[in-house]
Amino acid sequence: MAGLRRRRRRERTVGGVLLGFSIVSILTTLGIVGVLLFDSASFFSEVSPVEFLTGTTWTPLFRPPHFGVLPLLTGSLLIAAGAALVALPLGLAAAIFLSEYAHPRVRNLVKPVLEILAGVPTVVYGYFALTFVTPILRAIWPATDVFNAASASIVMGIMIIPMVSSLSEDAMSAVPRSLRQAAYSLGATKVEVATRTVVPAALSGIVASFILAISRAIGETMIVTIAAGAQPALTLNPFHSVQTMTAYIAQTAQGEAPHGSVEYRTIFAVGLTLFAITLLMNILSGFAMRRFREEYE
Amino acid sequence: MTGPDAAGIEQTGPSNPPRAGATESGPTDRDTSEPRSSAGAQAPMPVAPAPAGVARGGAGGRVERGRAPVRRDPTRFDPRIGRRATFGTIFAIVCFLATMVGILVLATLLIDIFRDGWSRLTFEFLNRFPSRFPARAGVKPALAGSIWVLGLTALISFPLGVGTAIWLEEYAPDNRFTRIVETNIANLAGVPSIVYGILGLALFVRAFAIGRSVLAAALTLALLILPVIIIASQEAIKAVPNSIRLGAYALGATRWEAIRHQVLPLAMPGIMTGTILALSRAIGEAAPVIMVGALGFLAFVPSSPLDNFTVIPFQIYNWVSRPQLEFHELAAAASIVLLALLLTMNGAAIWLRNRYNRKL
């Protein structure tokens, strides 16, 4: 065993090093915000923020170029809305089943299997959307584009089911047993206890899971890059090809946009928009989750 | 049974305007405050004529509004228990089917991938370079690149993540800075992976001039999974009973000695499980790797951290983006390789967790 003084010195060194490690995460955030703001600033010195936020055409390569982010934004929102349409009802129903109906043994089996859905790499989902779901859609509705929002939405919805089901199930399991017993003693049936007592009681936790899942859908890149196409279009038709913010960033980065060009800087302006939206949603979700914890934990 | 409750129950039937009109007590009691209450005065009698109620409802809009809460009974109580039980069964079945949808799609996905890619999956496929000719293409550089990136990412993120977790759990004072660090980590966990890719492109590839290399990808992915490792490690360290620390202190150990020799060994299985799961996320990511500049055609296996590179997810993306069916089959075959890699890693994580659980 080393001398006391040396041990004390080592103690201080270790504390300092660990503090330094912790600062890396702060630096990461500063780096993200700094990088996005720095290059966006030079982008906005050439393109007015008003044109960027209100313009309805996104054609950075045309002469003259148009830099209206709305088509990319509606593309992202259209696909996220479609994914939510799939994932929120399915996820919530699955959460109710797991929390209120399933035998513990069934739950311990089903929950991890459902969570595998969130672990499948997104390129693999992209492949599945393009080569399996799209042909089915085209068979049902022949006017569907090869690259379309619907197939990306459906597959992304499946991908985010476990986010909704796991977090909602956790929230519902945390609802005190006494609330359920009170409802039963008033003569409620099982379904009434589930839908009128447990779900309202766990509502803020459920809402938190919804927001988080939608935020995840907006930030997802590979499914939309592979299956939704590369055509910025201001449309709400899910059978059309659309381009999302994430897909634009990925496709532009691959196109070897010359460093320092306006096109290169669009990556950062669109990235900043994406970052702001997802950050806002994550904060909202955290807020809802904290409210839920205050109530029951 | 003439109270408002009875009226409420009566009215929850499918929908029957005559009955609603016949309601005597509920609304009419309130009507007594109305100026023209001469007719209303008769109302409390059990046999108020139904037409009168309807007529009054029709004449004064205010009365109609006053009645609304009674008609829309907030409890929506239905006394027909058989019906409610049937609805309960239907609801349970719907919830069960909804749960099965996810599992069925997962099964369909796996079957689809295996059906498409199985015939392409040979030993040569693992040992060949990408090619313009599908029959000659392989995933060797992508597989090697993924393993390179996996190793480097682990080397960078493991000490950083575990160190941060130790600091937060064992050293951090309860002050504003600590809270900022914790909130910041929670927020970082929700940042889309493509945004990390932008950071990697601007910071590592350009500003630090590391170039489109294995190292740039590993640094980017390390930052991406850092919050996951920190949070998992924090949980593992929290689970170590405080009596262990106190015992070490009582024997004269310093704080670091207690952590190094007592807390960490006990928390390590949990930390390892979390780290492996985080790494398996890193290995499946394609978006940040696209940003950092993976290459679609790589005719060599990277031999240093500064070499150009590609990884399996990027190779899959590259192949699936081609219109030819043969390349789609290659993408499916590469997906099987990737899934096998992930399955191995997850298996290791589960094995560690089970071993750990048995010990406690």
C-alpha cells in the first residue's frame, strides 16, 4: 500500500480526470450547437431566414436556387404523422395488454421480443420498406410511386412501437394498485378499469412516450432515405415521393457538395431546424414524464 | 327511483329522444329559478306530461342547455353487465392482436431477409471485395471496417462513459453544475443520429482534419452512444449497496480505492451489458457514417485508423440504392451478416446479465 500522501494525491488526480470525462458530454452539446450555428450563420448571411422558413420550394441546385424549407419540413411531418398513426394505437394497445391482461410470464416473454423491433438496424428496415412493403402498396394502389411516404411511414411506425409500448407499460404498471381496486369495488369491469382508471392515471407518462416516439420518427434517417425518395415536394399525398429533412442531409452529404458552397451549408441550416424540433419535443416529453413521476413515484 | 341518478341511467341507452323528453325531476328542478315557472311548478310531480317538457325544451334554448349535462352522463354507466363483459372480451382480443402485429411484422421481416439473401450468403461472400458484378461482390472490407469501428468506438466510449458515470454517482456534489451535466446527458440521448453525423463531418473530418477515416467514424459513433453507456453505468453503480462502500471506508480505503476494488467489480457486469448494447447500436448505424464519408467501393481492408473505410450498414445502403434485383439480394445477405453480428453481441449481453443475476 502506497504512502498516505501519495494516496491523497492520486485521489485528487482521479477526481480531476473523472470530472474531465464528464465535461466531454457538455462539450459534445456545445460542439453540436456551435457547429450548427456557425455554418448556419454563414448560410443565413446569403439566404434570409424568412425565405428559408416560409419558402415553398426547395431547389438548392437550380439557377436561381430556392431555399424554402417547408417541403422538407412537411415531408418529415407527413412521415412522422403516418408513423404515429401506426405506432400510437398499436403501441398503446400493446401496453394495455402487457400491463393489464398478460400473465407475468407472457409479459416477460413478449416485452423483450417487442423490444427487438427497436434494435433492428434502420437500413434493414429501409430494405424491408422498399422491397417488401412498397410492392404490396403498389399492388393495392397502382398509382403509388416507387419511392413513397406511405411505406416509409408504415415501417417506421412498426419500428417505434416498442418506444410507445415499453414506456407506456412502465407508466401503467406504476399506477397504484389501490386505484384499480377502488374501481373494481365500484363494479367496474376489467376493460373499464383499464381504459377509465389506469390509462387516465398514467396519461402524462403515455403522452411522454408518444412525444418521444414522434421525435424519434422525425429524426430517423435511413428508412426515409431508402424508401421515401429524394424529391422535395409540398404534398400531403402519402403515395407520393417526398424528401425529409434527414434524407436531404444524408443525400447531400453523399453528393460531395464542395466544402464552403451554399449547398454544403444547407446541411447545417436544415440540421439546425431538425435539431431544434427534436430538442423541443424531447424537452416536452421529459416535462410530461416528470409530471407523471411527481404524481406516483 | 325518481332522483337525477335514475334519470341518468335511463338515458344512457342507445339513444331515445322520447325518454330524454320524459325526464321529469332533473332539469325541471333547475327550471324553478326561471321567470316563467308557472308551468315548472307542476313539474316535481312524478307524472309531469311528457309533451310539456318537450314543448318547453323547444321554446327556451336556455332550458335545453341546462339539460345537456344530464343527457351526457359523465360516467357513461351502462347497467347491462353482459354487454359490458362482451365489450371487455372484444377489447382484450383487440389489445392482444395489436401486440401480435409488431411480432408478426418482425417475423415477416426476418423471413423476407433470409429468403432474399440466403442463397447469396456463402463463405466467398464474406471474403470478397465489392464489385460492379453482383456475382463477384462481397462484404470483406465492410465487415473488417465494422470490426475496426467497433473496436475503436469501444476504446473511446467505454472509459469516457464509465468515468462520467462514476463521477456522477460517486464524486459529483449536489449542485447546479451536476444537474446541468445530467440534464445535458438526457437531452443528448434524444439527438438524432444524423445530427451527430453533422458534428463528425464538421469537427472531426474538416476542423481536426482527420479525414474520411475509421477514426472519424469511431469518434462520431462514440459520442453518439456515450449517453447510453453513461445512463446504463449509472444504473449499475447505483445498484451496488452502500454498505459495500462503507465497509471499504471503515477499513481505511480512500474513495477511489473503494470504487476501484469494491464498487466497480460489482457493477462491472451491468456496465458491460449496457456497453455491449450501446455498441450494438453503433454497429447498426448508417446515417452518421454516411455523413463522415464511408465509401461504397473499397478495394482494400483498412489497416490503420486513418484509412478510408466502409461498414456493413453503409454497404447495405449502397446496394439497396441500386435498381438491380441482384444487388438487393446482396443487401439482404449483408443484412443477415449484420443481424448475426448483433445477435452475437446481444447474446453476450444477456449471458452477462444472467450470470450477474445469479450471483446476487
